[in-house]
Amino acid sequence: MTDTIFSLSSAVGRAGLAVIRLSGPSAGATLERLSGGPLPRPRHATRAILRDPFDADILDDGLVLWFPAPHSYTGEEVVELHLHGGVAVVSAVLDVLAVQPDLRLAEPGEFTRRAFLSGKIDLTAAEGLIDLIDAETNAQRRQALRQADGDLGRLYEGWRSRLVTLLAYFEASIDFADEPIPDSLELDLRKKILVVSGELTQHLFDKRRGERLREGVHITILGAPNAGKSSLLNLLARRDAAIVSSHAGTTRDVVEVRLDLADCPVTVADTAGLRDSASDVEVEGVRRALARAEQADLKLVVFDGAVTPDAPSRDLVDADTIVLFNKSDLCDSVFLKGSGALGQYAVSVKYGSGIEEFLRGLTAAVRDRVGAGDSPMITRSRHREALTNCRDALDRAAAASASEFAAEDLRQAVRSLGRITGAVDVEDLLDVIFRDFCIGK
């Protein structure tokens, strides 16, 4: 028999309201014991005085909701207790639930895991729910809502359904070897395989926009000591996030700030100044700076406009780089020629000149990397890996020399898509997917 689980589903701490959720075969019976009466009308908030079944001590006067199986979030009997949000009230109710028969505290993500196991949602929708909880910007919220609503799962399940139909023809030709597929039909089937492969290729060629939107665009500030990197970080953060000093080498480690840049999540990292040094600490700082440069989605390379651009910084400029010539109030900066940079700006971080134009360019570059399209986007590396495996299997199937080989490659393609949504055995994935959920969801 499945355990009945319970947990606080609202935030911990003092609040106006708190919600405790129960799910499982004993949820309804537990509500009857706490309320001392029959179950309320399904899916209607009903006022109830909740008591400790042991001594009839009043726990709270609140609202209760009853969701009979299978018409609930988890597909099981579900009860929600809407209580006053005081710490003492919540603690008292949780303590009483903990000693009720057949009840136990829920594990992280267990409510949503049960919703998946009962067929209420697929794995992509479950991942969308955790993304929705973690969303920091409106763009992240919109992407997560679409995924939680099943947009991504429907796209993948549509491809999988088409491939299952194609697979059936090849399997039939194997089962009835004396009646092979006509050449014209087999050619048509292979063309249809290539059509799905092409759609997958287009879906994969997204510049990782969905993953960047979910995780945030990573920007690294680089340059020589005293070029104005830390001042630029503070300007972007609108606070003193990094120490600014005229003494070279002040920044030794990576300093990060999290920003919402025009509705896009961004992590900006200030790094150590790039130069040769006898200090082991500064050498390690430079190594970390160069490592972050390799990992960055965007680089901001800052030059001191009053001096000749230094070689270590100049060598980092590429198509993912915005170049800033700082201290434009002191000189007329000469832009780099033939650098291939996204943009070059003469600015004065100290006095603010040129900053608005630079911010417009930076915002456009960030939006280009997370720009949402009309179709659902890949949001996780496991999706990308499975889709790549599926596409490769389809290409093999289309070129296979015999129906038996084509059928096996199609089976692999179908399994790869099924592992994204959970349509095939994915027990090994469940702990990984649900471990990051909060308790109560």
C-alpha cells in the first residue's frame, strides 16, 4: 500500500497563510479525524476547526480542500489545509500529522514525482514546474510556464508518435518476410524519416537559447589591471559589489553579481587583471580569469583608453566580445581594427559618458542569446543529448541497407525521445530530476 505523505507546501516562517498538503490513500481519513466531520464537497474550500484527534485540542480554524482520486495533482487522494501562517500553528499541525497512522513526511519533489508516476504530467512538465519555482525574471517565468503546460512534451511526443508509425511498417516487413515492403513505399518511409531528422536538426540548432534563459547568460569582464573592470561591475550592479582601488591587482579572485538585464537573467563576473606577476596568488587569479573567459557566453574586454591596448586583453577579443575603451574623458580612444568584436564603445565609467549606448548594445547581445521563439526550446542538457542521439539514429535508419537495420535504428530513436518525456523506463533518471525540488512540491 502506498504511503500517505504530508508536507508544508508554502514557505517556512511567519506569514499570513500557510498550506499543508497531504497525498495518498489515508489523506481523506486523516482530514475526517482532524475536522471531526465528513469530508467536504470536492474541490471547494470549506471552513473547518482542526483538532488533535488524541485530546481534541484546537489546532486552528482554517480552510480545507478535498481532492478525490484520480482528479487531483498527484492522481491520489489529496487534502490541503489552509492555515494561519504562525510558526506555532504550523508546527502544531505538522506534529499531529507526524503521529497519524500511515502518514510520513514527504521527500523533496515527491508530490510531483507521484503526479508523473500516475500519468498526470510527463518529465518535461515536471522540470518546467521546478523552473517556474526558481524563475527570477519574467522571461524565465514565461518559458517555464510553457514547459509546465506541456508544450515541450507535446512536441517530443508528436515526433515519437510519427516514428512509432514508421517503425511499425519496418517491423511488419520483418514479421512477414515473404511480403516485403514495395520499393516505392520503402523510399517514402525513408524520406519521412529524413523529414523528422531535419526537424530535430532545426530544433537542435538553437544556439542553446533555452538553456541560457533557464540558467542565465554568463558575462565575464576582462582586462589589464586598473582598466576599470571593478568600476564597471559596480556600475552594472548599481552597488559596491567589488573593491575599487588605484592599486593594481586588487581583484585576485572572481567576483560575481546576479542581474536582471532587460528581463534576462545575467551573471556578471569581475576577474583579476591580466598581467605577468611574481605573486602566486595573482598568477592563480589570472588563470581563473582566463578559465572564466572560455566559459563565458559574452566577454566584456575593458581597455584603458589612455594607453596602448595590451596584448593579453586584445588576444581575447572575438565574435562573443564587447570591447570598451574606458576613461574616454582623458583621451580619444582608438578602436581595434579587424577584431571581429560584437561592438566597441568609448566610455567613461567614472563620469557615465557613453554608458547608455554601451548598455543598449549589451542588452541586445544578451537578448540575442536568449531570444524566445514561437516554438518550445530545449532547456536541459539531457534533452539535447537525447535529441542528438535520436537524430543520429534516424540518419542511420534512413541510410540502412536492410529493413532489419532500419527498424533497430528507429527503435533507438523512439527510446531516445521517450527518455525525455518518461514514455519509456527512466527509473535511473527520477532521483536526479526530482532531487532539486523543494519539499512540499
